[in-house]
Amino acid sequence: MIDLIVFTVLTISVLVLSALIFALKDVLHAAIALASLFLFNSLFFLLINQPLLAVVQLFIMVGGIATFLFVGVGSAAYSKFWHTKKVVLVMLWAALFVALASSLNGVSFTAELTPTTFWSSNIASSLQSSAALFYVMALAMFGVSLGAIILLKKTKRNVKK
Amino acid sequence: MIPVEYFAVVSFALFAIGLAGVAATRHFVLMIFSIEVALTAATLIATVFFYFNTDGNIMLLLFTIWTIAASEAIALVAFYRYISKYETNMDVAQLSKLRDK
């Protein structure tokens, strides 16, 4: 029973926060709503007994959110326009939700009840085959982030001149 | 224990908000946020199905989703450079002007 109450509270929080991203006029506040959404989403992971994935998700998203906050502050001057058509958003959301939820109609998950918790010992075996790909991807992302910083510094210098 | 269907419905609702957000907003940063919301829903439903089915190799999928989510932040910074350089705004309807500059 307590699980269901926590689940309901988390669901309402997550849906309200995701709606707030578009309802708020300021990008910075939208980024804060998104950060809170990630936090509540990681609590969902705890609810299904996956503490490792909850922590990993939270740590990875912290990096993204820090960048979003910086861009949110920096782009405040470029964001002064009416950005979201809320009626279109609600109508599209309803249509998409009904379309997606209709796939659950008539489906029963009877083969469940064998819950598994994901632990760090699973990582090595499941990622072994793709380790090289992730290394290449990580190096590429590192290069791109360095390039982005250099470009930003260059732009700042040009503006000063 | 909470049934799988409940988690699926929440994930669908989140994913629908993400997709609808991409279509309904004109703000570039909010579009990126919408994609993040959709990716969050994807991680949630993938983890839930892993939890109840045991035999799935979920880590590859989750790492891919997290990599895409992290790359978006970098793309946003690189894009912000052009916005600030050419003094345009974050309206995607105005972005075609960047092509002429």
C-alpha cells in the first residue's frame, strides 16, 4: 500500500514538473524543473529496487543539467519571445498518450514476478562486447566538448574587440 | 508490488510530453529539454522491463541513452556559440537566418 502511495506521489510530481518545463517563461526555471524531474525519476528507480542505476542516472544527468543551467543563464537575452503553444502541446500530448497507451490494451504481464536487481557485477559482462565503441564515443565527446570551449572563448574575445 | 502496467503508463505519459514538446515549442533549448524528457521515459521503461524479466541485457541500451543525453548538452553549448556570435535569438523559426551569415 505504501508503495502505491509513493508511486502516485512520484507520478504526479514527475508529470507536473514535465509540464512546468513548457509552462515557465524563463529557461533557467525550466532547467531547474528538468533537474527536479531527473531527481524524481531516479526515485522511481529506487522504487523498483535499482539503487545503482538510480545513482548512475543521477550522476550522468548532473553534468547535463549543469550545462543546461549555464546555457539557460547565458541565453536569457535571446529568449524573449512566446515560445510554446500550450493548447497544441496539450492536444498533442493527449493524442500521443492515447496512441501509446492503446498498445497496452489486451496485454497482460503474467510472466513477471521474477524481479532482479542490477548490481555493478553485471556491468563487465554486459558491456564487454561494446567497450571499444564506448571508448571511441567517449573520446569523440571529449574532443567535441574541448572544441566547444575553445570556440566559446574565441567568440568572447571577438566580442571584446 | 506495483504492477508493470502502471510504470508503462507513466513512461508513456512522459514520452508523450517529450514528443509533444518538440512539436509545440519554438525555443531551441526547450526542444533539447523535451528530448531529455523523452529519453528519461525510455530509461524508466527499459529498467522496469529489465526488473521484471531478468534476461535482458539492459546496460548497453541505458549507456546509449545516457550518451545521447550527455551529447545534447555539448551540442547545446556549441550551438549557443553561434547564437551569441550572430546576435540572433533561440527561436527555431529564426535559425535559417544563420545560413546567410
